[in-house]
Amino acid sequence: MSYKPQGYTALSPYIIVDDAGPALAFIKAVFGADPLMVHRTAAGRIGHCEIRIDDTIVMLGEAPGAGAINLHVYVPDLDAAFARALAAGGTVVQPLDDKGDGDRRGGVRDGSGTTWWLAETVTPR
């Protein structure tokens, strides 16, 4: 028996937010990802869910008073992903720009307060 589920990486980002609805809608709009599983609490809140974005499982749950989350995601078409993020209601934290570190990157905050740093490599490392 494996020590982790089939197809999972050893490390999964875990986002804890007050309300998972805006985060799930944002993830669907930007990355086309639907939850693989959703566990609801007796009160109907999302206690735990898992979403696959490309080759990574992101875990998401709800808890009052959750802190600020930042996630960095490499995408194959940065301009298109950034445009989808804005169309999904995201707010620009940092416009797209060549950062001088080999990446072109920008930041968008979703309705749950999570900041998504979207990037693509422009200079091979």
C-alpha cells in the first residue's frame, strides 16, 4: 500500500478560508478545475475538498478567521489565465511583468482573499 493516494504529490497546498464558494468559483473559472471530492460538515459548510490543478492537488476548507493565503501557479498561457482570473472577479495585486528572474508573473486576489501568483517561465533556468 502506498503512503499517499495514487496521483498525488507528497506536498499539497491547503487553503483555509472563511467561505470556500468564491475560491471554488475562481479555481473553476481560471483553471477549469472541479473538486475531486467535497466533504461537508453537519452544518453544510465545506470541511474539506480536493481540486486538481494540472499535476497538483490543492486542498480547501472553511474555518472562521482564516488568514491570508498566497499560491504560485505556473500556467501554459499566462495572458489567458490572467484574463480569466480578472473575468472571474479577481483584483489585480500586481500586473503581469517580466520579473528579471526568468519568469513573467502577476498577482490576482480572488473573492476569498487568496492571492494567486500566475507565472510562466520566459528564460529557461
